Amino acid sequence: MKAYHDKEKGFGIIYDDIYLINGARTPFGKLCGTLGGVSPTDLGIYAAKAAMEKSGVKPTDIDQVMLANVGQSSADTYFLPRHISLYSGIPQSIPSIMLQRICGSGFETIVAGAEQISLGKASTALCGGTESMSMSPTASFGNRMGYALGKPGFVDMLWEALNDTAAVPMGCTAENVAKKHNISKEDANVFAKLSVDRAVAAVEKGYFKDEIVAMNSTVFEVEGLKPRKVFLPKGTKDFIKDENIRPSNLEDMAKLPSVFMKDGVQTAANSSGIVDGSSMVVVAHKNFILENNLKPLTKILASATSALDPSVMGLAPVPAIRLILELTGLKISDIGLIEINEAFAAQFIGCERELGLDRNICNVNGGAIAIGHPLAATGGRLSLTISREMNLRKVKYGIASACIGGGQATAILFENVNM
């Protein structure tokens, strides 16, 4: 392991012998859709159990549990990582922790898991995130002290998640990127349509079935613990559909009004979908993989995290990806696949232009505009999706990244070890 930090460029690590074995995720349910009544903890249990099974790893093999959740949206989310761990069958003696770097939280769990393994504090780690945006509460801060007359003071925490009070709301940062790079509404819609078309095509060929766990109403039972009963809407059976994915066309997109700024480029159709879901992966050291005769998807070569002006938050993947290339001596032309989270169409296009990316190798199965962006779950989904696609396409290197509220980004470099 070789670490690096620079106050201007960011910080990063090159790892030795750390691998992403495999993983799984829930379907991503649309806002107030099929998963609208499922707590983030329960979403995480579904994904965690499936990720271990998919990886060929027993719960008793897990040494550390690194999980993420951004919006506390059920009463037991204070205990979320521990409850997911316990109800997934991981032994009581294994500690768990919750990490939060907003939209990069899923990536952060993988980075932290890789670091813990590199330090010799584990051989394996369950990493990932979970988010119920439908259950995001309406909150009254300070209600314990009472209210001023006529001012009960409630806020919608889902809306607040989109509002950086230190700078400008998230959507306005995308509009700032659009102005900086002269990105038109038509440019944004064309990219959004591409994302949708690719996701629809991926669904039609069954691509996501290999990473999504089918969900049914169930009871999670572990000896010594109270059962957790999970109910999906009546009649739901083997729910496996990403509900936000649906065909669209440029004519209908063009009719939608700007959401964040008068005459802006961002609309509901070219911004990331608000969805519920969870994604998990298993990260392990080479020795564990050899001892257990496992076949990992990818090697985790390096990671980098950078930050910039919050008003152009969406451009933060640019310095993070540049740093990871600098650390490893690779060029952007060496990278065969790239996943950059589509928080907003203008944000992706800005990164694309600054990095000189080939759109043909970016988000090839669609992105968050089509699939949705369940905050803490996104990093795990991107890491799993790109690792799977690298194997299918016989691509050696891939980078997954996401911009992060407040003007940050994390990037992870993966290597295909099955070529």
C-alpha cells in the first residue's frame, strides 16, 4: 500500500492484492413505489445476504462490515450497520461501522474496507450502502424546546438533501457547470436519452438480472434476536425491476420545464432519479481468495478523493480521476470503461469535456438518470456494474467515480484479473 496526499490535488492510495470478489443489489424502486415502505436496514439485509452468496463467501468469513447510509429514514437507523450485519448472519463478534461521504458513501466503504485489509485488520470486508429516499422524514429540529407562535418549523429532509446551504442547491451547481461549458438543454437531453436507451437495452438483454436479488415479503430471523418482518405491496412476487427505467423521447423531454433555474438546462428528465435501494460487495485480500479458491471480478488498484469549489460540485470527478491516473502512471486512453454517476446531465457532460472522455465507453448500461441514484447505494452499484462489464468486454482497466455534495468526488481504479 502506498498513500499520497496533496492539499491541492487530494489524497489517494495504491493498494496491494486487494480484490472485489462480487456483489449484489436490490432492485431500485421509484419514489414511493414498490420499496417505498421498506426500511433502509431491511433493504441492506436483502443486498448483504445476496452479495455474500454471490461471492461464494459465508457470513462467518466476514471480518469487518463497512456500511453507508446518508438519510436516516427509519427509527432504527442509528443501529443500521450493526443490524444489517447481525440479520445477515455475520457473527456477533464482528464489529460494524457506518461511513458517510454523501453521494460517495458507497465508494467510501470500499476504500475503507480495502484500507482495513491493507493494514492487516481484516482479510475480508462486506462493503456497501443502503437508502430509502421514500421514507425520508419531515423533521422538526428543536421541537423539544417548543415553538414560537405560529412557527412550528418543519423541513422536508429529502429536499434538504438537495440543498447545499453553504453554496447553492445541487441542481444549481449543474446549471453553473452548464454555463461554464456552454451546455444547452438539448445537449443535456441528448445525453439523458442515451442513458435511458442504454438502460432499456440492458434490461431487455437481462444484463441486470445477474446483480439484482429478487425480493419478496419475508421475515429475517436470527437466533436470540427479534424477527424482522418485511412486507412488500400485496401481490408483489419476485420483485426484480428497476422501476425508474422507462423509455423516453427527445420531443417529450424538450417540453419539460427547467427545475432549478429559469431557462436552465436541467429538468426532471435529465436529472438522476430519486429511488430506494441497496448495493453490497465483498472485498478481500489475495490470500483469502487463494485459500478459498474464489474467482474475483476485479482487483482494486487505487482510489483517490478530491475537492473543489462547491458551486461547480459536479466537476469534482475531474481532479479525482486525474489524481488516480497520476498515481498509477496510466493515461485516460488506457481506461477501457468508465462509470461517472449521472447526478445531472450537465454535470456528466462537463466532466466528459474536461477529461476528454469517449462517450462510447462511459456508463454503457445507462446511469442514474435512467436507473436512479439512491445516495449511499450508488458507489457499490457503480463498482459492481463496472467490474462485471469489464469481464464481459475483456477490458483491463476501469474507473468508477461520483461527484459528492459540497464539491467532492471519489474515484476507484479497477483491474480485470480474468483476461
